Amino acid sequence: MAIETLALIPGLPNDISAIILSYIPISFHGRLKPTCRSWRSFFSNYSCKALIFSLRQAHLPPLKLSHLLCIFPEDPSLSSPYLFDPTHLAWCPLPPMPINPHGYALCNFASVSIGPYLYVIGGSLFDTRSYPMDRPSPTGSSFRFDIAAGRWESLSPMLTPRGSFACAVVENGGQILVAGGGSRHAMFGAAGSRVGFVERYDVERDEWSPLPGLPGFRAGCVGLCVKGREFWVMGGYGESRTISGVFPVDEYYRDAVVLELDGEDDDQIQGGWREIGDMWQNEERTQLGKIVVVDDDDDDDDDDDKDDEKVPQIFMLDGNEILRYNMSLNRWFKESTVPRQAQDGSAFGFAALQGELYIMSHLQGFELSEIRRSRQRKKGSVLFMQIYNRRSKSWRYLGTRTPFNGPLDLRTTVMCTIRV
């Protein structure tokens, strides 16, 4: 290889130089390639890129790894997803996902990350082979993007096709859990099927296996894994009713259900789902808002909690309010209020990065100088971020020009975070 004959850094052995270069944030690697021939080879070669990720994992503590936000503005087979580095306000495009020759307008899929891999699972789309063609169908397709290799690969499909489902990762076990879902598409307000099936995906085996089903049909729900031993499914909608016998309206769940994960094998799961009960009263809200989870790895040493097994902190964005979930009381309590509302009542994006809560809105025609983040007076679409520090209870603000061709619809945009 080129790096074996060309010095990465003159005067230093290449193994030491590789460690030094691996400390550079991932989002800047593309900009460094034109520096010299050895750097172009180092940041382009697959084996070298794999070495970079292994060196970062070995030499950097979890809190020093780049915590990036992956944004899927629409169907990832037609529009490139992007990695966004909020620390350096840098964007990195990813190649589009492999195209399905029979499907289009994929939405309501789930995206999660395990190590340096991004997973895109399920969703709802229109299938040219189905009749009528304007009726959405669920898909069970699964894909994985290897950031080191820079390519997508197709995985085994889910046993039950679905979109709008609960999805969670068991980090230590290398597993992905899915529950509920249906065929609803973003173009239709209250239609589509619902299912109650639950599955577990083994990353190493590339294999899906069934788990005990939900107590009832549930779609549009949120999933999270607690301590690697419990799979929580919150909210969602089940049966629908009609107004005046014409307009369909969803009946939303106010409760949560929990499945105990006692072992790695399916036959070691004892019992079924445990019902937690309603998390709010009728007069408080009609449905669950957007949910993010702040994991233990996002926390520095916490003097108030020295317990080896911390419970993840769960936050909900309900309109303009941020709520924190209390597991012991099964209630949501107000944490803070978003200082600035979205333009024209549009939706917010919600994500947890580096232990902070990011509330994002897409602004059109704003000057970055007005948000005090750029020296250039250029107009264009701006991703405006209101960032809440849950420790100091304070807010700060960032704005950055987006690489997207059109406005970002945060009602349908899929996001996930990844540490590399």
C-alpha cells in the first residue's frame, strides 16, 4: 500500500502517525485527502479506514469520540443521507441506499447504530407490483451502512414487514429489537394496518427471530432498552374510530409495556409483557411526543449517582415543552420550555447528542449572521438548533447552512445518532 512507502508525517513512524491522524474528527477526513498522496491513500483505503476506527475506539474514551447525527431527509434510496457533526458544524454526505426497483417513497422506517454501522430497517412504501398502486405497503427490508467501507449491504429481512414501529438496540448483546408497526405512509393521515409482532435481530448471525407478541396491535410507538434487560414500548396508536362515520381518527395509547430480556436465547425469555399503566391523564395530552434517551455513556462522572447500573434518562418533546420521564412514578414532569418556537408552527426535530438535547428547526431565507454563527452574509436554508443542557438547565443556540436541496420536513425526517 502507499502508506507503507510514503511517510504520513515526515520524521515519524507510520504507526505513530496513524494514531495521531486517527484523533482528527471523522467529518474532516474528506477535506484532508488532497493534502498529499500518502494522506489520500490513508483516508481512502478500506483497510486504512478500518484501522482509523479501531484506533479511535482503542485510544479515545467514549465521550471523546465524535457523536454525529445522521439525517435521512426522505427516501434514502433516492436522496443521500448526511452525517452532521454539531461540534464542528460539518456535514458529510453518505451514498444513497440500494434502489428497490419495485418500491418508491420509503418512509416511516427506523434507523439505529451499533459501533461504526448504521442500520435502516423496514418502513412503508408504494410497490409497483401491488394493486391498487396508490395503497402503501409495509416492507421488511433491512440494510447496513459500513462507515469505514463507505458502502451499503443488504441484510436478512424482518419476518413481518412493518413501518412506524418501536425499535431499540441492545448494545452489549449486538441485537436490535422491533415491536408493533403497520403499513401507514406519511402521505395518509389515519390509514394502514397495525400489527403486534415482536422480533429480535442478531447482528453477528444476520438472523431475525420471533419474541412474545405485544398485548395488542400497536403502531407509531417508541422503543427503548433499559439496562440491556428490559425492552420498553411506549405510546402509539391501536384501533381507530370514525367521526360521523366518515373520518378515521386514531385511538392513542397512554401506557407502556415492558418485556423482560433474561437471556440471549429466545427460549430464555420468561413470561410475557408487563403493563406499566397510563403515563398521563386525558386532559394532559392526546399522544406521545418525540422521544430521546440519554444513555449512561453520555454522562460524565455523576457525583449524585454512583450506582453501577444507571437508568437511562428519557425526555419527550411535547409541542414547545420538554418533559422528563420518572420511571418509578410512571409520570412525565416538565423539564423546560423551548425558548423559540418553530416558524409557521412547523415541527421540531429532537435528538440527544453528547448528553445535551437538540431541538432543531429548518429556517428558510435566514442569514447566518443573524444567528451569529457565520462571517459570510449568505442567504439560504438554515438548520437552527436550540440546545438544552440538562445539568445546568441552560440553553445555547447554533445555526448552520444545510446541504439539502429543499426544505427539511422534520415531521417525516428520520434521525439517529452514532459514535465513531
